[in-house]
Amino acid sequence: MGEREIVRPAQQTADVEPSNLSTEMLVRRAQEGDRGAFEELYHRFYPPVVKRLTHLLGPASPSVHDLVQDTFAQAYQNLDRFRGDGHFCHWVLRIASNLARSTYRRTRRSLWSLWDRPEREAMVASPLKSVDETYPTLHAVHHGLAKLSATLREAVVLFEMEGLSLAEMSAELGVPLHTAASRVRRGRDKLRGELERMGYAPLIQGQVALCNGEPQ
Amino acid sequence: MNEQIPLLHPGASRREARTKIPQERSGWLELARQQSQKLARTRSQFTPPLRWDRLEQAPARWRRLSWAVALLPLLIVGGATGTWAFVTHLQTRQPDPVAAPLITPLGQTPRRAVAPRRRPAVPTKVKEQVPVPPKPRRTVRPRQTTAAAPVETAREETQQEEQKVEQVPSTEPQRVIFGTSDAPAEPAIIVSPPAKMRPLWTPEAFKKKGMSRIRWGW
């Protein structure tokens, strides 16, 4: 019986273009120190990470692209801790959520938030003015969301803005399904109250289409 | 490569169907959802290149931060100890003879005052506790009607009163002559401060104002 040549997966796929490899293979190659594989992972999962951060932090956060870089920096540092139990995308998205949470907490405590507060108040004050220009409704909703607790805010954002299902949300937040559902329900109620307090009367479906510039 | 990302929790869809979540959204929330999706789509259209310098600097940044966090308590403790030591040094040091005030007789060059020598510490005497004998009780005597005081006694009393009046220190500048009687020095003018400080409180003021108002001066 002759000696069998052991072919490692990384050697086997060494000559394959990273863009043609599956995510698992890319992760394995990145764990072995292949920078090209990690860059491919970055380009592949950049859009979901940007979307998650945009939904969580709102339109007033200018540093989303920096946060994406930070997210992938953390992923790169902790790549050896990724065991491959779940999908790489979910792992990166969880890092992004944690970063967004800490950034949100830091900016709320910052003294600079007192500095630009009048502009934010003015932006929120007029609900129907210049809808297409700077997303005032989104500003207002995020202003209302800021009054909610962190758990309720995150549940509402993930369910309503990002459109995750309850199952995905419960796995993302690490809570039972019913807890996630109850958080969404309570968050919605509180948000509705906050919006009404800011002068946003309940809007019917036809007005939504009108605000979006769609024909009725 | 278009890869289908699996659901995080694939078995839960049936349970989700049983969970009651009202599907109707408020209009503003629906509008915000559409705007948020539009914004996210706009932001994700362009993918900037991965910044490797940021990836490599991140651990160094954390290392620097951890050093700062470790050194911060040392700095705080060191600063507090230094302040305490300086204040203690200021409180216990000897008066500087060079910085002592000058006595300047009129028309002469100033001379430095000699630093006062500290009196050597005298061991405190422990007073023995001797039982004090009780005071003899005064016997009340009936008052005697006496004649008027002699003239000499009255004169002495008036002289004493006059002396008392003279002893009241004045706030006017005084001329004092230093030196001995054989070789008197040039006279010097001493501007004396008010001899007697105003009392902090008097019973009359206490009755009128009360303690707190006297203390805070209103």
C-alpha cells in the first residue's frame, strides 16, 4: 500500500479565485491568514452590515462606513474564535449590532449631542415639509425611538425597519419567541405614543403613498 | 457569488405563525420603514475598499487604551499624595528669616530682623491631683453704715481711672525710640493695628440677630 498524499482543503483551493469559493472555504482560508479571502468576505457581506447599521443608528449617523470598517476589524481579530456553528454573516451582523449598541450609548452620553440638539429638534418639528429631501419622518421615528429603552428600540428596529422575522429576531437577540413578540408590541405602542406627543397624528395608508410621492 | 444565507432559526416558523403580532403598522412607521430601506440601499450601493491599516491599528489602539486605563489610578494616587505632601510641608516649615519684615527707622538703611529662635520644648508638668479643701463658707455680716470715704482714697481712685484711660491703646501712628538710654537710636514710626479686635459675637447681637445670622454676617 503506497503512501497516500494528504491534500488539505486550503491547498486544494489555493489556485481557485476567492470569488468562486463558498463562504465556509473563504472563512477557513482567512483563518489561515489569506488576506484575499478576507477581502472577498468583506465585499460579500458589506451590504447586509451597512443595512443593519443604518437601520439601527438612523439617518443622523454619519459614521456608518467607519463602523463597518470597525466591524470587519473586530471580525478579523477574532476570526480564530469563529467555530463555524452558524453562518459567517450572522456572526458579523452580531458584531455590527454590538458595535451599534455601544456607539449609540456613547453618542447619547456625549456632550456634543447637546450642541447639535436644536438642529435635530428643528428637523423633527415639521412632519410634512420636504419629505423627499432628508427623510424627516425617519428622523422623527428615530427621535421617538431614542426615548424607548434599548431592548424595545432594538426589537422595533429589527422587526419594523429591517424586516426580520420573529424567529430570526429571537435568535439574534437571544430571547424566546414570545419575548421578542411582546417587545415588538410594547415598543410599537410606546413609539406611537411618542410620535403623537411630537405632533404626528395617526396617518392612514393613502397619506403614506402621498408622502412617498406615489399616485393614489 | 449568490449564496442563500440560511435562516438563523429555521424550525421556528410554525411557532412564529402561532404568535400573535398585529400586522398593521402606524402610517408613520410604515413611511419610516420605506425611507430607512431606501437609505440603506443607497449606502450599500458603493463598497469602499477594506482599510487594512485600520485593521492592523485596531489592536494597537486597544493596547494603548489598556495602558492608559492601567496608569490612570497611579496618576490619581500620585497626584493626591504629592498635593498632601506639599501642603504638609507648607504647614510645618520654619519662617524664612530673609522673608521676615524689615524694621526701618526713619532716615536709616533697613536692617533685617533676626529670625526668632524657637523656644525649646519644655516637658509638660503633670499636675498631681491633690484634693482641694472646701472653701470656707462666707458668713453674712450685717451691713455697717460707714462714714464717707476719706479724701485721699477718692483721689487715688480718680488717678487710677485716669491711668486706665491713658492705657487704652490708640490707633494713631506712634513714635517709638529704639536703643538704650545711653545710645538712643533714631525714632521710628510704628503704624499699629487696632489693638483690640472686634468680638465675634456679643450677647446683645445674639439676642437681636440669632446665631446663624451673626455667623454668616447678615
